[in-house]
Amino acid sequence: MNEMKQKALTYLAEHRDELEELARIIWENPEIGLHEFFAVDEVCKVLEKNGFEVQKGVGALPTACIGSWGSGKPVIGVLGEYDALPGISQKVSAVKEPVVEGAPGHGCGHNLFAGGSLGAAMAMKAVMQAYNLPGTVRFYGCPAEETLVGKVVMAREGVFDDLDASIVWHPGSVNSPGGMTSSLALNSFKVNFHGVSTHAAASPHMGRSALKGVQLMDIGVNYLREHLETDARVHCVITHGGEAPNVVPPYAQVWYYIRAPFRYQVEAIYARVLDIAKGAALMSGTTYDIEFITGCHETLPNMTLSNAMMAEMQALGGPKFSAEDYEFARQLTATVPPETQEAAYRGLIAGSAKGVTKADIGEYLCESIVPPVETYTPMAGSTDVGDVSQITPTASLVTACQPITAPPHGWQLVAASNSGIGFKGMMVAAQSLALTGIELLTNPALLQAAQAEFKNLTAGKTYQSPLPEDSFRS
């Protein structure tokens, strides 16, 4: 390992307490998307303390921020997040026990995400300053990832347009770069039906049920599912269906997610679903309107950057967990049904390189570096990182911050995200990102190869935001 990279690791070791404290205090003050006012203030305090030029409220979002250091090219972005999930408050305990019943909790580890990404940017800045390296390092504080809003809005506002590359990570249960893993493109929207209320028994012929509009629409969408691409998903909840059985509901609402491997597929399905809404309104004698919430693109993998990340991760090795960490992981794992544990292993193996086995991943906690999948593979979820990846070469990695079989967005992850398990994984992520960033700053051939791969995959197409021009603008 060269002198610059060793300096980055030394820097991170010296600032470990500061980064863990940031992750801890965000965990202790969880905030849902677009309400992360405490988190963004704490992130900005650390940025300012460490010499970054800070902008708050960027990209039309009050809880978004950018911390920049340096000047000129190349411009390397490090993406960070800090939003929590609603309703999963949990103590650092192997027993389900909320801190505050019904309150948010960091069940996706975004408190660690903030600390790890910020640490990487800080280490890159320290190396650039010490060795007088040209270029700019830029930390992006991105809100509301869980609702797939933050980076999509920021992308529409152009805040990523001058990046030469971006790097990102996410807490996970193994240690691996993204490889050829993608994500599903998505549209999130609500359909509001409006009818006429009346007495459901005395004068039903005088009413027009908005709930029937919702029900008929969902029946139509159910019949559509047979004719969708294999990997497409349409799921929904009825958020409002009426107040009482003896009143014909004058208002009802259904909220849909449409997901598919590619953006053009989402748009085609969305058009068909809107036709179904129109038909449901005609059948029920109601009217309707569409409330488009957000949309996102699929993630565009960059194997050039992923291979560079893999090399750095292999040189570092995975987290070294203590006996106490393993015992806590064992206790958390005991709360997960055996069939869920087996399903978790199957999913991890499917998302890894050919030949990876359960033994390669480990038991309770993963300390190994797991090679990623090498063929284009969409994961089941969606992320707004996808929109950044359509603008600039982007690569991601995961590190083990939780027990291997803990269910995503579960209370077990909230507990692990403020424990030694989470903090050790966070520091490995900070190290891996920092070393990858330094390689991009000092190896023009790597950056050129990543950009050439990006241009080949985008085939000259420019990024088109899925959002209406006026959404999320006050």
C-alpha cells in the first residue's frame, strides 16, 4: 500500500471517535425523510470543523448539504445519507424493545452511512492537502432516500452534473463491492377518487362510491400483472377507504409503486395503470386525479470502478469483530425464524459471484470479502443512487454492519446500527471508499476507463428526470 493510502488509514484511525460519535448522535435522534434537520446540522458541523466549504439547502431541499474541498478536476463525489424509517424505534438490545413506541429508528443504518461517507471524504481531503493533489472532493448529504426523493430532486437540480465519478456505500450483512448489481426503476404515485356521499341503505342510488373506484382500479391492476415483464412489480396500499359502512365514501385513495428493471418499462406500465384508473372512474361514476410523488432510474453499474473497489477491499480485509459482537449477533439472529435465515443466505449467494457458498459468507457475522455478481443483476429494491449513476460513473459497496440474516428494515438492524458491529463495518466502509477515492484522484487511466464504460452504457443519452418540473419546489 502506498504512502498516500496509508496516510488515509492513519487519519481515519485518529478520527474514529469523532465519526462514531456522529453516527451515534444521529441514531439517538432519528428523523424521517425531508425532516432530517438535526442530522444535517450535525453533519455540517463536522464538515465545517474539518475545513470543508459547506452549502445547506442545496437542490431545493432544506435538509440536503454539500461539503467541498479543493479546486478543479477531477471532481469526486462521496454520497451520504441520514434518514430513518418510521415506526421501528428500538434500543440496543436483543429483545424487541422500542426507545419510544411508534417512533422512527435507523433500521437501514443510515446513521452509519453518514459517518462512513463523511469519514471517507475527510480522509481524501487530508491526503489531497498533505500531498498537494489537484482536484475536488465533495461530500453530498442526501436526505429522504427511503422515500426515493433526495438524490432524484438533487439530480434534477443539476448538483451532480460536474462530477467525474461518484462513490457510495450502504450498510449490509456482507463485505462486497456492487459488481454488476443494479436496482429497479420506480414510480410512486397516489390516485385520489372523488364520489358523492349518501346514506348507504336509504338512498344508495344517489351516491357514487369513491371506494368502488379504488377497488375496481385494483382489480384492473391485478389482471394487468399477468402481462408484465417477469421482474416488474406493482404493489399498493389503500390509504383512505371511507369512514363508516353506512356512508357511501365520497373520497378514497390508493398508493402505488411500479418497479421494473429499466426506466422505459416503468413508464410503459405507468401509462397502462393510468388507463385503468380512467376505466375505474368511468365504471364507478367517479372522478379521479393523480398525485405523482416520485420516480427513480435503475442503477447503472460501473465494473471498472467496482473492480477498483474490490482491490482496495481485498487489501484491507473485512471487519474484525469481537467475541462480544458475535454474542450480540447470535442473540439477534435467534429472534429470526429459521426459514427467514435460509432465505437471507440464498439471496446473498444469488447476489455474489458464481461459486460463493454459505461457508464463504460466515456464521452470524461476515468478516470475509465476498466477490460480487459479474453479470447484470437487478436487486429487488430501488434506490435514488440510480439517478446519480445515470449522470456520472458511480460504484457502491456494502460492508457488514449487521448480523448476516437480520431482516432488512427490522428492529434487529436498528439495534446493530448503534453497536460495535455497526461501527466496525462503518469504519471499513470509510477506509474502502477513501482508498478508492485516492486511486481515482491519482490514477487518470482508471478514471478515463470508468468514464469510457459509462459513455458506452449510456450510448450518448442524457439524463432525464422522472419528476415534474414543479415538484419539491416551494
